[in-house]
Amino acid sequence: MTFYERLMQLDRRWIYLAIAIAVIIPVLLPFKVPVYITPEVRSVYNFVENTQPGEIIFLAIDYDPNAMAELHPMAKSIMRQAFSKNIKLIISALSQNGPGMAEQLISQISKEYNKKNGVDYVYLGYKPYFGIVILAMGQNYRIPFPTDYYGTPLDSLPMMDGVRNYDDVKGIIDIGGGNITEYWINYANGRYKAKVALGVTGVMTADYYPFLQSGQVFGILGGLKGASEYERLTKREGEATEGMSIQTVAHLVVIAFILIGNIGFFMSKKKK
């Protein structure tokens, strides 16, 4: 077997080891990666920044724990920005395994800013059949959610006085890790003309740029990079900024192995 053929048949365990080392190095020797702020991320930031104190933004936390690494930093940054400006939040969690995770996040960030449930934010929680839920909320939040996540009737919450549907919020920011995102675009924006912005995982990002170009969404946060951009804009760097160095090194290692495999393929083919 020639050297180039051995390159093509490299034991995958060496690749796993190289990736593991690539992940460990930035943890032991941390460094910062320059982050360029893209217009679609700045658009979401400016939307929240220009919302007036006392106005309401709908924040949809539609992901499971397996997407926390990419999407949790987005939710944290947006919530912190909103609470720091005394903007009120209506929050839902329509992904089946996400409501408890979302509740922990809300509890943590609300305590940081001394915000009270029912006064400064309302957590609606989860209901099945997210398409139907999103449609129903366009008529009245009380149709799918007569009570909030904690069992309190919406009509008894001071913040919900006079708040019925999407017409009463400044806009919707959906942070999603699956196809729930499409229903916010099709129903909340398409049917009820609500302003919608997205925060999605890295592999989902490219699929939603056509909606940005058509004006159906006004901004996109894409993956860990989008989250790190938002952290940079809010001047509070956190997990996403730290994770960018790990992601960068890991991607470089993957690219190196792709190059090695292609070199082996073409050189062995040339020799034959």
C-alpha cells in the first residue's frame, strides 16, 4: 500500500483524537477570535435597543437541551438587553423538551435584573401542536394559554391587562432549533403580519436567508457566531464568545483532514 493510499484509509480514531486535542487547547490556552458584526444580527439588536421601556417583545424559546450550546447564549443576551431597558417579555417554549430548560433560564436572568413574573414578564410555557398554538395566539393568547406556565390565569397577571395577541407586541424573536421556526414565519408573519426575527443553529442558517431577503423576517442570528456577535453588541461577552475559539480550531482541523484526504485521492489516482 502506497503512502497516499494510507492517507485515504487513515483510522478514524486518529481524527477523533485530533479533534479532542483541538477542543482542549483553546480551553487551556484561551484566546479571542475577531468577530465581524453582520447586518442581520445588528438588525435584531437595533430592534430591541429601539423598543421603548414598557413595550412588549414576544420571545419564543423553541429548542431542546441538545441545541443549548448555540442557542442559549442568544436567549440570554436578548433577555438581558430587554430587561436592562425595562422592556417587558412574553415568553413561550413550544419545543417538547425545552420548557423546563427555558424556565431555568428565565429564573436566572430575571433575578439578575430583579424582574417579577406577571409584571415584567409572562412565561406561557408549552402546549402541543405548535402550528395550531401559533395560529391561536394570533387571535388571543388565552385560547391556547388560559394560564401561564405556573398555573396562574392570564387575566390575573397585571402585564397581560389589555394584551390580547400579536398586535399588542412590538415583534417576535424566535430562537429555534427545528421546524417550529417555519410556522412563526408562515403564520405569525404570513397570516398576522407580525414582525419576526430568528435565532437558529449554524446548520439551519442558510435555509432562512431567502426569508430575510424577501422581508418576511427582519434579522437572523446564525449559530455560535451569531450569538457571539450579539454578545459583542451588548458589550457582555459570554459562552458564545468563549466558544468561538474552540469552534475555530476544530473547524481548522476538520479542513486539514479534508485536504489530506483529497491529496491522497488525487495522488494515488495519478500514480495509477
